[in-house]
Amino acid sequence: MFLWIVASISWSISLYCLYNMWRGKAAFLKKLVWTVILLCPVLGPLAYGGLFVPPTELSADLKAPEYDQTRHGLGDNYDSHPPEHHH
């Protein structure tokens, strides 16, 4: 009975880790390998917690700037039709 409790807790932790890992930006092969590892009761979550390194976030100076419609003259008055030119 004790082993079932430990295995159930371990698999619950594994499912939580798998959910978050697959939503993340790690490479597909890395996710696949860690999925197999996490299916091992007790040792899988321990290995994941100690060894898995998620990809780091880019620092603000390396990210592309956010596109601001108001800075580019589109603001609230954006019209999908180009302005008419009267000659």
C-alpha cells in the first residue's frame, strides 16, 4: 500500500512537470527525453528537479520592441482604406 501512495504522489508530480515542460520553449527532443525520464516513479521527478534546465528568458535589450500602433500613426483612428489623394 505504501508503494502505491509513493508512486501516486510521484506520478502526480511528474504530470505537473510534464504539463509545464510541454508548455515551455524547450527543444522537442529535450522534451521527449525528459518525458521518458519523468515516467520513472520517484527517480524521474527527482532527476527532473535536479537536472532539467529550462531555456532562459531573453533580457529586455535582446527582445524585439513591442509594436505600438499609436507611435506609428495608427492609433484609434486607424482606417483600413488608404487616404484619398485629390489632384
